[in-house]
Amino acid sequence: MSSIYDKYEPVIGLEIHAQMKTQTKAFCKCSTNFHNSPNSNVCPICLGMPGTLPVLNKELLDYAIRMGLATNCSIREKSIFARKNYFYPDLTKGYQITQYETPICYDGHIHIKLKDKSEKRIGITRIHMEEDAGKSIHDFSDSETLVDFNRCGVPLIEIVSEPDINSSEEAITYMQKIRQILVYLDICDGNMEEGSLRCDANVSVRLKGSKEFGNRTEIKNLNSFKNVSDAIETEIKRQIEATENGEKVVFATMTYNAKDKTTTATRSKEQAHDYRYFPEPDLVKVNADEAMINGIKSKLPEFPDDKLKRFVNAYSIPEYDAEILTSGKELSIYFENVIKELKNKNEKAYKQASNWVMNDVLKVLNDIKINIEKFNIPEINLAKLIDLLLEEKINKTVALELFEMMLTMETRDGQNPEHLLKEKGLEQVSDTGEIDNIIKKILTESPKEVERYKGGEKKLAGLFVGKIMRESKGKANPKIVNELLLKNLEAL
Ligand SMILES: [Zn+2]
């Protein structure tokens, strides 16, 4: 059934603000530490006192160029900063230092992978450097607002996309990709809860097939993937319904209310800010010459897409595995360290390593909500466990048992699976005589089942295997158990 919504195509562009991981602020030496107490990371420069002079943090320039190179942008050799003038209680200066007509990076693109596995190119209009404003806190009382200036002057880059995005799903995929690149480049921690990554979404709708853009609205300050998705969905629906009712969509700045899932206009075009941008007179021109750019290029880490391809080629693991393993930079390093520590180096071993990290390790991380940096099994011990399994010294049941034990052990030595194995006497039994004795015992104890098996109920073999494994305390080599069991049954 087609609905009114199917007639329209959403057109979306995102402006992502990413906080840079520098130690100090963009134009002064104040700390950027999020956890310091309110109004402790401040000085006359970031508070904009008369007579103070800002100086550009070179790291911010370095980081912005890294992001530009990673997203196929051109880097502008000479750019300037501008003042964006507006009044807000959490901006003591009355203006924000940003880049206006000459962003440091421009004209780039990245590729995102869509659900149907096809790739889509999303253009990057520009990346510019700027400083953050402070924070107003309304939660403490109904009648008063508090301000924290710690954020004032914290370095940001703003990554502006072309309106190449056509659904909320694509928007999320694009934003996740941007976050992944930022984290790989080690320039942003990607922590959305602490506000290190926020986004404004420009949304419009048009009839499918139409070339012209509809009027857009801009939803401000979305700070989680879920809010980005929900806000865009809500706004698309609102615009389609308005258009269908014969109303005109007019440009407005919107806020998204997650509680009742609505978007509301806070400013219309008539009330829109006139920022009166002008060149920041206190800062010199930014110079990014070829030597500097080449220097930064030479220090760039491997990008996530390249790492994914390398994993597939070097370790012969499926693309699906490689995608998960490279989704986070630290996870990809962990996986590769496990591979390095493995004694067995072949495709089977690599796939085992991939399975353990992707399934067992990630499950633990999700269950106890930690990231891989806090995971307590070092790569070498997981590699040892996998080697034991590959060398058939243990079976999967015992491997999982050992893995559980390792999780509870604090010291690296204490959780060494080779030691644990000996200590607990869990070595796999491959002694055919010993296994044969257990099989004979179980079959003698189950005369009725043996009769039924002989009568044609072949699936009872599984029941015998279960009993034999239990009798061996899970240590019997399952391959030998299967072989000998069939022999015994046939001989009966
Ligand atoms: Zn300062």
C-alpha cells in the first residue's frame, strides 16, 4: 500500500561538530579536561577580556588537516579566522572565533556502505576550525540558570556535508563513519555523552524525481545517534504532512524534544541571526604549506577502510568479520595482536581468532558495558587458548570453561590457560582405550536406548554422546568419541 510519504524524497545535510583531543584550548593554554570542576578551566583569553590576545593551538590546525586528508578534501594554503558575533549568556566574549569564507579543508567526500551492500558517496563541503561556547545549566533550579565557561575556547572542527543524504538511516551510517575516522585519527574521543560529537541536521523534502530542493529547516544540537535518527524522521514526517496540507515549509531553526518526539521552531528566518562575520583582527593568517601537509600525511595512521581490506586479504576472513573487527580502532588492534601471538599461523587459526574476538570477547564487553581497553584478558592469553583448541588439546566446551575462568582472574600469569588447564586437570582425553571404556560403560547402563537405536532410532546417538561427554567431565575428544561410539554400536 502506498502512502503519502512514499511520494517524497528527503534531502539531508549534516553539520558535525567534533571536539578535538588536544590538551589545551584553541587559543589559550587552559585545560580541556571535561571532568574538572565548573569554571576552573578559564583565563582572561578564553573569557575574552579586553586587551588579551589569542594564539592558535598548532595541534588544532594539525588535527583539522588530518581530518581533511582522511576525507579526501583539498587543504587551503592560506586561511583566516573570523568573528561570529552573537550574544548568549554562556559566551562572555560576545563572539565566537571560527572560519567563515576560507575553511581550512574543502571539497572532499567519503563512501558509506548502505544496507543493500552498495556504496554511496557523500560529499564534504568543508571542514573548518572553531572554538566552542560555554554551557548554560538549567537543571539546578526552576528560576535560575548557571553558566560553566570551561567549554569556552575548547577546540572544535565542524564537518559540513553536501545534501547527499536521503534517509535517517543514511544519516546515521554517515555519522558513524565520520566518528570512526575521527577515532582512528586519534583526534577526537567520539564520546557523544560528554558532547565530543554533536550534530545539526538540515532537512528538506521534495517530490521524488524533482531536481529542485524544498525549503529546509535546521535541527540544532543533536547529541546521540538515536536523537539524530528520531529527529530527522520526525521532521521529514512533519514537512510531508505540512506540504500535503497545502502549507509551505519555511526556513526555521528547530529543536528536537526527545521526550515527546517533536520538533519545534525556535527561530524563523525573520528572527535569524545576523552574525556580522568579520576577519578576526587578533589572529594572523593560517599558513598550511606543502611541506607541512606532507609532514602530516607521512604520520597518518591506516584508515579504517584500508584496514578492513587488509584484514580480508591478509587473514582470509570474511568481509563481515573484518567490518566488525575494524569498527573500533582499539578492537582492531586487539584482534591483530591476538593473531601476532598465535603459534599456529594459518587461515583456520585466523578465523578462530576472529570468531573468539567477534563473539566471545564482544559479548563480554556488551554484557558488562566496558570497552576493549578495559578487557582483562591480554592478547597473549587469548592466543594461547586458541592454540590449545587448534592443537586439539582441549575441545570447545573446555575452551569456553577456561575462558570463563580467565575472566575472573586478575593476574596475567594466573589466567594463563596452559597453567589453568594443568591445574584443573582439564586436558582433553584422546586416549582411545580410556574413551572406549567410558563408551562401553554408558552403553551397558542404557540397554533400553541401545535396543531402540538398533530398532532404527539413529538419532539416539546424540544422547549417548552427551552421556559420554558428561562421564568424561567434558574432556573427551569429541571426534574420537563419535568414531568409537559408532564402532561400538555397530558391533552390538
Ligand atoms: Zn583560557
